[in-house]
Amino acid sequence: MDGPGPYLIGVRHHAPSIAAVLPALLDAARPDVLLVELPEEFQPWLGLLADERTEAPVALAAATAEEGAGPAFYPFADFSPELTALRWAARHGVPVVACDLPLAHRATEARDTGSAPQGLADALRRRLTGRPDEDLWDRLVEAPAPGCTPEEVRRAALLVGWALRQDAHTVDPLDLHRESWMRSRIHAESVNGRRVTAVIGAFHAPALLTGDRTAGASSVTVAAPAAAKVEPSAAAPASVAAMHPGAAPSSADLPSTPVPATAIASPAGPDPYVISLVPYTYPLLDARSGYPAGIRDPEWQHTVLAAGGDPGRLAAELTRTAVRICEALRGQGHPAGPADGREVVRVAGDLGRLRGLPAAGRGELIEAVQTVLAQGEPLGRGRAVARALEEVLVGTRTGRPTPAAPRTGLGPAVEALLAELGLPDAAEPSPRELRLDPHRSGLDARRELLLRRLEVCGVPYGEPVAVTGAGGTDAVGSRWRVQWTPAVAAMLTVAGMRGVTPAQAADGTLRERLRREREAGGSTARQIIDGLAAAAGCALPGLSAARLDQLADEVPAVASLPELLDGLALLDRLAAGHLAGPEAAAPLLGPAAAAAELLTVAAVRGLDGLAGSDDAADARALVEFARRADADGGIRLGHALRRLADDGSPLIRGAAGATRVLLGHQEPAEFGGRVVSWVDAATAPDSRVALGRSLSGLLTAAEGLLTAAPAALEPLLARVTELPDEAFLDRLPALRGGFDTLSPAARDRLLAVVEERLGTHVDTLPTELDPATLATWARADLAARHILEAGGLLTAADEAAYAPDAAQAPDAAQAPDEPAAPAAGAVLPPADRWRLVLGRPGSGPGPIGRSARLAAALDELYGTGRGEGSAPGLTGDPRGGREAPYPGVREWSEELVALFGPGIREEVLAAAAAHGRTDVLEALAPEAVRPSVDLLRTVLQHAGGLPEARLAALRPLVRRLVDELSRELATTLRPALTGLTLPRPSRRRAGPLDLDRTIRANLATARPGADGGTVIVPERPVFRTRAAQANDWRLILVVDVSGSMEASTVWAALTASILAGVPSLTAHFVAFSTDVVDLSGRVDDPLGLLLEVRVGGGTHIAAGLRYARDLVTVPSRTLIAVVSDFEEGYPLGGLLTETRALVGAGCHLLGCAALDDTGKPRYSKAVAEQLVAAGMPVAALSPLELARWVGEKIR
């Protein structure tokens, strides 16, 4: 290779050792012209790359305007030999020629991707470290380079290229075409005896010698290995005719040579390439980002370049890098100190010396870090070490093109699109609001597509405005608020690293998001659904198909019911063409239908997980899904709804019952009888709360059921009428609270139906009419009545209806379908009762007397409601309940006592506190209030937002609630915890006699008795004594304190404080949402514990288990109870891994889907099933059942 002909320098696209010695090699060669292996279209840009103001990493991006075509990126870092060569040429005034095949020719060539090379390269790999994925270039060029001469490094690089060429039994036709082109350029530049130096890929060097034009060609076709030059992506466009007009600057200092006559002419094509010089980043340059010719750990490669081939400097850089890795690991909460750093350096150095290297390299450093810091854990700490390595070795360095570079790439492309679509740009900085209808207007469709793509890329140009269609349905159109700001221009530069058109940038951004999700352990259900929505909304068919496959494969096994419903709604929009348009959605229709079927089946299976829910959103989701899936759900859906209607929480019980009526699974009259049973059972505070929640669930799921189905209303109508006044007033706050779920207009409609059924409806007349007109109408009505009487058309019922006291004294002989008469001694008429229940004035005169006082007292709590028809309440107060008619809480409280009694007064005040009225908390007397977990939850919710003075006033109330609830719970749990003592021989009476052990210990004293039996003298009695600390068991309660787990959090804190008193048990309380807090120091003080807990946030169960694993000392004596709804907000793989690790270590695990006195859970059944398969039993438990489990394990 050193004979006559060009001076060849074989390189790899990113090679710090070659880049370090390349200036010396070029100084020795003294070329007249320098050839660099880059496509010919890049020739005008070489001067800009070499500009001293260009800060690497940067990239030349070649793309066409064709939608969906990905750009071909050619990144350059400081350790890229080509960039080093260009900078040397600029300093020495040597012309540079881009000598590689033009991009336009490559689209017509098909790259043959055969099997990997076998032979010499594999033999060399086996002789090095033995790793099957060993980088041959790294081992033979980079690792031995420190301390070598430039010529030795050059020869090693050419040797690797020759070895790879020898293994390529048949070279890819595209590579042969490229090499033919490069030979022709070398020949053209060698005329007149000019000295030519070519910086080319080492793989191609043997073929560029004058006498070896087909080196390595034989029968087997293989692809170029990683050492070869980077090629444009497979999605590159077909062919081009010329450069983008005006896109390339002049480069007089780096003159080009004309294309030789032997070169193939560029084929004609409609889409020219757009060449852009864009900033790049090290994370994108890393091979794991998907860049096909990337290099592992670019920040480390930059460090090698800075060492300049000096082994001593490289060893010092390795030490600094080890220290930074330990620092990054400490930043994640894992211990790593100077001793660990020293050990990493020692192990890396020993590996280097064993392998005969002048200095430890990247491979030795990574092996040492994994050995010293990962501590044999591939997950958990191992993942933290991997993140620390990525942070330090990959880096975050970002480049900047020279200011002389023309504005190309994404910025100009977006500006041109804005002008074409009539959207505001930099010349119009004022905001504008757009209403788009993409299904009727092609212009609107293009506008919305651009806005969605910019939104995905993080460009703050357009902000979507929420739009709701009629009846709460999805709107077909959309609204956007758009404005050009300086931030838009800045973010276009950042997004331009992913592509030079909006489609390419959006595709690159979303693919990077998907890659990061996979690196983090997998995508969550929410991430998959959002990713599909984004890809389809940006009209990216390839990525949409990938996300759709992910949706079908992964979401059914991990998603909660709301997530499944969101997925089904997204598939509906996709099938209707509301996201990407009908044409783009057509290829996805088949997979979307199959995915919808899988999601429907998974949702039916997960319905049982709603049994304990108290969230109105779950009630709405239940009826929405049931309506959607009725045809597909079949018998299983009907069975699930029946089970929820029978055994669910009050809210879900009401929602499931209404849903069954809507689907025709139950007759309205039968369901009406069930509603009446709720009213009959409401004789105690807890049952009255259940009545309100049941009605709320019913009306949330089916707002118009009672209005549209008289058979369902009749039983309730009769029962409210029949109740004695005292019983009715006891239930009135609960009834009013349940019906408050309806909007005021919906309650008006229901009250109109009730009044019709009661016969008390009065058609209201306009109040603004003059008396003369009203008199005329009255005379006309009387005349019509006389005509009907004369014709015998008035019935007895009609006559009774016209009686003046018909409403107050109905006829005793009622028809079977009429409401029952009021109870004996009832003062409140039926119509007034229903006006109080519904909180609306109805068609008659306003309430008077006691009815008016009752209405005012309840309006103080509920106001006039929310939603359609919000207006003044029964009292006519225009303030609508927002400003109370009472001077203060004390007066309202006294009125409640006078109207309802002290017991109901406490319930109403507690309901007011739950509605956000913090002022009523101070009116609750600690010594008189009835302790309940619901009231304690309400007080704790508001405690964090109160000033210290008011919080101090509430402490006696909270203290009494906690003390009373703890006392009641301790009484319940004590039987389950008795006997947790160990037998020990003793002559002291330290506890009860252990008869069995006493007999076994004194068998030597056995003798026959007088009666023929056996007598044993207990010389060594054995008593049961409490377990010593040496036999201690450890209970770790890992409690989910996210927003959906309020009740279980309270019960868990109370239970933990009681279990902490067991002598043989050490209790820990670990609270988690997205963060983990260890509150074990307060576990013996339930009040302090509850005041420390902050409920809210997301759910990261794996983090809680990871922390619990650090608390384990003796796995076989460790109990871990996870209290959660198991709606993991992070990849499920991490949770399953932590579970298997704890089970494998011998810990005793239990998953509590709910921890309360009902044992009715609200949880993700799909995730729970996978945890059971991993070894963690999952159940809904009461505190008593949890205590029994603890007792059984300890005994």
C-alpha cells in the first residue's frame, strides 16, 4: 500500500486514535490535493465544516421534500478523521475533494445484507477478549494506539480494513460501485503528477490500489461491516437531478475538480436533495441511539482524543472518569465513594496489563465498573450503574455550525410552510386563534398536520384549545392559538437535529421517545396510547403501525380500565379518520379492529377491579364501556355487572345497577325496588352515607334513567311519600346529596315528572302579563270546562284534580299505579318532600314555614348545584348558595340541630367539610363527634392547607379521632395477635404453662399411677415467654399514598401503629407515590404518622419495593405487605423484577389491593394477576385479616 499511487489513510468514521495522528500523517505526506470519502453533493459545504467557528458535533443532513422520506445524517465530531483532515487542509491551503459516489446514484443500488463475515475477523476476536460482540477496530487500532507512532497507527487501521475485506467473500454491489467512482476521482486528481492523499474507509482501501480494483470479490455477498463509512438511511429518497437551488455556499478556499468523464451521470428526478449543516449532540452520535455508524460512548472518545496518544495522560483521564461515574451513581442515591473509584481504576489497569495494552481503554473501564459498582445486580443497582455510565461516557455535548452557514434545514422549511398555509410567522408576532375543520377543508387539514408535528417536536408555536362536541362527545374540528415568538426559532434549531422537514423531525422525535421508553424497561400503557395518538396525528404510517402493534401486544396485560377505554376511543378515532385522515388510516384499519377486540376482552376481565371504587370517573367509565362492549362482552359482561351491582362499593353498586337497566339485563321496576331497599336500610350514619353514594353512582351512570323509566321511579316515589316525617328527615341530607349529582336542569326535569305523577304540577304563567290578559285566559279556560262538562267528557279523576285541596288530600281509593298516600301524621306534603330532595322550587309556590327552613339549611351545603341550569335555590336567593344566608357556621349548626337533631347535624357538617368548607371543622366538638375514617380523611385533607393557628385548634379533634379509631382497631386485632410468644424452659412463672413441652421435658420422671395411668412429675416446667429480640421478625408496610389510596393509607397507618406494639415484630412504614419516604420513626405515633403523610401524585411501586429490599436483613424473617391499587405508572418490568428478587431471596410478600373495613378493592386486575404469577399473592384485606396473616407467619 506504500508503493506507487495515492497515499491512503484508512479510517473509521469516528476514530479518536486516527484523528489524533492524522495531522502528523498529512504533514509527512505533503499532498497537493486531499480526497475525503464524502458524497459529491457535500463539496460546497466542506469549507463550512472546516471553518474554525464550527463547533463539533455537527452534521450534514441530506433529504428531499418527499413526505415520509428520512434524512441521511453525516455527523462529525472532533474525533472524526474526516473533520480533522478538513481542518488541516483549511490551515494549509490544500484543496479538498469529496470523492464518494453521489447520493443520487445510491438510491438506484440495492444493498445486499447477507450473513455476518466469518473467518479471519472472528479468529482475531476470539484471540482478544473472547466477547462475541467485540469491536475489532477498537481492539486492534484504538486500544493499542497510545504510545505508538502515527505510521504504526495508520498501518494497524489498514490491516483491519484488509482483514475485513478478506472475510467479505463477495463485496456488496453498492460498495463496488462506490469504489469504482472513488478510483476514477483519484485518477482524475493524479494528473500532472500531483500528490494525492485519500482519507477513506479502511474497508475500501485495498480496492483503491491501482492494480487491485476488485479486491475481495468472490461468491458470497456481504454487507460492509461497522468499520465501513456510514451510508444514508434506508428511507432515503429515490434520485435527484441537482442540488437545492441556493442551498450551498461557495467554497473558494477548497476548490473542487470536475467529475471525470467516466462517471455515471446523475439520474433525473423530481425531488432535489436539500443539504443542511445542523447542530448535533453526543447522545444522537452514540450507537445506541439507532445511528447506524455510531460509536459507543462519544464523550469517552473525546477524552481519548484529548489525551493525544499519551498513555500517562490517558491513565489520568481514566481516573477522572471513574470519579465522575461514582459521583453520578451517588446522585441517584446509591453509595459510591473514593474507595470504589480507586478499585475501578485498579481493576481496569490490571485488565489492560493482562491484555498487553499500553493503557486501559474503554472496554477495560466498563468491565471494571460493572465488576466493582454493579455488585452482581443486573437490575436495581445495575441499572443505576448503567445510567451513570451513560451520563458520563456518552455526555451531552452539543455543537454549533459556523455563523457563515446559510439558514437551511427545519427552520426555513417551516417558515416556507407557514407562508404557504397563511399562518403567522416572524413578520406577524401577534397571536391568532384558529378554528380548523380538517375533514372538510384541505387547507385546514394541512394546517392541523403542521401544528401537530411542531407540537410533537416541542416547538411552542401552536397551543391546542380544548373543544367538546354536542352532548360531551369528541369535537370533529379543533381550535388552536398560534403565535411566533423567539422561542419558536430557538426550538426549531433544536428540533432540526431530528430532521429537515416537519415530518422527519416529528418522526425522529417520536422514535427517540420510543427508544428511551425501551431503555427504561419498556413502555407503560399510557405511553403506548399517547405514542400512537401522536404518531397517527402526525400522519407517520410506519411509526403508527409499530405503536399499534405495541398497543395490541402489551396494553391488554397492563392497562387499567380507564386506560383501556382511552385506547378504545383512540382506535375509534383512528378508524374514523379523525386523526390522520382516511387515506393515512386505511392501512391501519385491520390491525386497529383486532386491537380493539383484544382491549375489549381485557376490559371485561378487569371490571372486577372497580368493586371498591369511590370515584365518579370510574362510574362513568363503567357505563361507557358497558355500552360499547355489550355486543362483544356477552355472558361474561353480564356476570361482571351483576357481581358489581351486588357486591361493589355503594357508588359502583348504583352505577352497575343503572347500567344493567340501560343494557336490558334488569327490569326497571326490579331495579326501582332495589333503590327503595337502599332507602329502607339507611337507619345508621354509615348506611345513610351509603345511600347518598349509591344514588350518586346511579345518577352518574344514567342521568335520565328515573325521568325516562317511570317503572324505576315509582317505587322510590312511593317510599319517599310513605315515610314518617322523622324517618324522612333522617334520610333527607343523604337523599339531597345523592341527587346533587344531577345538574339543576336535570333535577328540574325530574321534579316535573314527579309532580305529574303526584298530580301537583302547575303550569306556570309569565309574570310580566297584564291582569286583563290573564283574566281573558281564565274566562276562556272556564268556558272550555263548561263545554266539557256539558258533553260528559270530564272524568271523576279530572273532577278531583280540580278540587282546591286535591294536592293535600288525595282520594283514599287510589289507582294501583298512583303513589301511596302520605304516612299518618305526616306534616310535609309529598310535593314539598321531593322539592327538598331535589333542591328545586318546582312549578308550585315557594316553600313556606318549616319547609323553607329545611331548604335554606340544605342550600347552605349544596347551593344550587353545578352544570346546566345553575340558578337560585328554593329560597330564591340570587347568590345561589355561594354566600350563605346564615351569619356564620355557629348559627347554621344550631339550625341543623333544631331541624334534624344532633346526630344528623354531625353528618351534615362532615359532608360540608368534604365539600371544602374548612370553617365547619372548628364547629365539630371533639368530645361529641362520632369517630369515622371518612371524617378523619376529610380533616387530614384540609389540615395541610390551614394556617398554624387553625391547625392547632383542630389537633384535639384529630387526636380524638385517631385515638378512638386506634382503640377500636386494637380491640379487633388483639385476638389475632395473641400467642406471639416463644416457649422457653424456666423455673420462673414468666408466662402461661406450655403443657406439651413440659411433658416432653419431664418424661424421665414418668411413673405408673394408682389408678393405672401415668404420672409425670414436672421438675422442669416450660413456660411461654415473649420472643427475644434475637428472634425478631420484620414487617415492612409499603403503602401507596397516591391520590386514589386515601382510605387505605389511613387504615395502614393505624394498623402499623398497633403491629409496632408486638414485642417480636419490628414494623416499618414506607410511603411512596413517585417518591419514597420512610416514616418508620413515627410508626408508634399514628397521629404524627398521618400528619406526615402527603397523599397525592403518581404510582411507582417498583421504587417502594426497591427501598424495602434495602431494609431486609434476614429474608426468611421479613414480611412485606404492599398496600396499593397496583396501577403502576412506570414500566411493569421493573415491578415484576423487584417482586421476583424479593421472593427469590425468601421474603414473605403480600399484596393488599385494599386495606379497609369493607375489603372491597379498586385495583388493576391485569397487573395483580402478573404479580401473583411472580410470587406475590394479592387480596383485598381488612386490618383484621392482615393481622391474622402476620400472626400465622410469625407463629
